[in-house]
Amino acid sequence: GAEEPGMEAEAQELPLGCGGEGGSPAAGRSPEGEERREPPQASVSNGGDEDSSRELVELKVIWNKNKYDVKFCLDSTGAELKQKIHSLTGLPPAMQKVMFKGLLPEEKTLREIKVTNGAKIMVVGSTINDVLAVNTPKEAAQQEIKAEENKKEPLCRQKQHRKVLDKGKPDDVMPSVKGVQERLPTVPLSGMYNKSGGKVRLTFKLEQDQLWIGTKERTEKLPMGSIKNVVSEPIEGHEDYHMMAFQLGPTEASYYWVYWVPTQYVDAIKDTVLGKWQYF
């Protein structure tokens, strides 16, 4: 009867002795407690060592006029970098074109492709919202383009052409026939002006596949294949005559302008020069 209260008192003291130097049961539990605590401490320590061993590189990510300063692991792959860019920009990896000395390979690490501190990473691509916003119906886009073209000033009102047209028709201009399409005459087309206001004649040498542009000073012999396009427009107030340009290069400066072309020959000239030949 006297022992039982003593045992009871000892049992109540056990929780207080956990982790201390009490009796053997408490001492037995203390190592177990320490063992349970040590693995987490060890794993935290290892994790810290692991992070510190990862070499980071500082990058400047540039997308859509925005710049982001990013620290990224040098041993991460291009695919992982795309995921990081996604978190910064909202641009899905599948819609990203990432450039560093060419297209960034997804499977290689930044170390393998020799990315260094301060490297610029260029990103091209649009978010889904941007794509949806741009994807307007084609008809609406075409209407906008047409409206924009309609706003443009007609060629014959532009200053560079006006100074030639204001001289009026040349005295020896060839007669025109409005509303009729004719094949090219066997004689040169003459009685026209060039952009300098000088007289010009056009001779179509079909057997040589050449267009001869003759002025008082000289004659230019142009292979038909060198003429990239032919542009023409009726002259306001004189719609039976056209102003016409032969495109000899990529810029407007390369256009050779001819004024007072009889309207009945316009389509034949275009088809001959551009190789359609439907009038012969």
C-alpha cells in the first residue's frame, strides 16, 4: 500500500524529465527525442549547403520593351528558363522565342551555351490576350486598309507630279481613245513627258525582250525582266490619259515616270512588260 503512491508520483514526473537527466525511463526517451530532432536539423543544414553550391548568373531578360533583372542557376536548362520567363511576363513557354547568340536550346544548360553574368536574353512572343486582340476579322482589317488608301492623295495631285502636269498636254501628244483597249502600235509611243518635263518615247522591242526609253539626250535599253512592276493612274480632268511608272528597283526613287500615256495602250503596256502577252 505504501509503494503504490510512490510509483504514482514517479509516473507523474516522467513528462517533466523528457530531454533531461532524470531516471532511466526519462533518459531512455531523451535520446529517442534527440534522434527524432536531429534528422530535420541535418536536412536543413544540407539544404543550405546545396543552395550555396549552386552557381547563379545575372541575366537581363528583355521582352516587349520591358527589362527584367534575373538571377538564375547556371546549371538550369533553357526549358527551365522559359518557365521563369513565363512567371515574369505571363508569356507561355510554347509562345516564347528566346534568343542568346541564336535560338536558345531548351535541352542544354546555361553553362553549356556559355551564358555569363550580365548576358542579355531577348524574348519574342505575344501573350494569348495579345493574339486575340490582334486577330480581328480579315474583312474589318481589309476595310481599314482600304479606308487608309482612300485617304492618300491621288498621284496627280502630288507636288512632284503636279509640276509636270501643270505644263499641260505636249503639243505632239498621241490621240487617246477612252474606254477602248488596243494592242501596242508598231511605232514607238511618243509625245509624252518624263519627270523632268522632257520629251520621252517608249519603244517595245519584243524580239529582244527589251523596253527602250528614249529622250533627246540618250536611249535606255531595259530588259523586260528588270522591270519589277508598272504603276498607272488616270490624270484628273484628262482621264483619257494616264501617268505611268516603271519600277526599276526597290525604292520610289527607282520609278521612271512617264506622263500623258494614251489610255487605250495602258493595259497592253502592263501586260507586255510584265510578260502576260494577252494582246499579241
